[in-house]
Amino acid sequence: MKYLLFCLAFVSLQMYSQDKYLTKTGTVNFEASVPAFEEVKASNNSVTAILNTENGNFAALALVKGFRFKNALMEEHFNENYAESDSYPKATFKGSINDFDADNIEKSKTYTIDGELTFHGKTKKLKQVPVNLFYENGHIKMAGEFETIASDFDIKIPKIVSNKIAETIKVDFQFVLSKK
């Protein structure tokens, strides 16, 4: 019986030491605008993300239909013709923050993150994406940006609009993560 209690206590301590920070209101924005044409820009403010401060593992999930554009027709075209969000409803990122040190995030610090971005059924490795992290008022704030290319995700831009939509897509993200 004592052995069983010891094992339960040990497992409980192990589970407790795994500090995870979570949000369901993260923001991911992307832009594929071309000068002199209508802005191609969207934002999703309901992205779920989790950071394990024990090892720096990070994951995020965005529902593709959660991206909002200024123009409703552009949003419809994005979901139906480009992202095909009925077939590919989620975008995910899974990775790890390099040299992550939970004890040093009290001050703003730039790390890099490596991982895999999955969108439109295709996965692309991302390496050395700069990420700013800091701890404030019980939350971990995380922000960064990177660029990717539409063709990496088999997104075909029709010739008729190819001069109005950039092939290179700028993505930025912000998360305020709270202890789980």
C-alpha cells in the first residue's frame, strides 16, 4: 500500500512539474498583397496554442474558416478556391523553441523555433523562425513572423489574378499564454 501511495505521489509530482501555458484567443495574420491592387490580408483571432515550458515544445491550431478579410467576397474565394477549407479545415504548427529556458523569459528575449506548418493538406518545415518571448503578469507573451510561398502548399493562383496576389505570403502571430 505504501508503495502504491509513493508511486501515485511520484506520478502526480511529475505531472505537476509539466508547466503548460495555453490560449484559445491567439492571433495569426497573413498578407499576400501586391502594390497598387486591393489588399489581400486576413486575421484569425481564435487560434489555440500551447507551450510546454519544461521542454520548449509548442503547437498551434487555427480553423481556416476563422480567417477574416475586409472583403466578404475575398473571404469566400479564399475558403472555396484557395484554402479549400471544407476539405482542409485546419492549419497547424508543431515545433520546438531552440535553447528555450523558462527561467530567462522574465525579460524579453528572442529565440528561434523550428517546426512543421501544415496547411491545405501539405506540410512544410520551418527553421530558425525568430520568436520574441517574455513573461508578464502571469502570462507568457509570444510573437513572431515569417514568410512562406503559396506553391509550397499546392495553392494555385489563377493567371487572371496572379498579378494581384503575391506568391510570397507574410505571416505574423501573437499569443498571450496562461498557465493551464
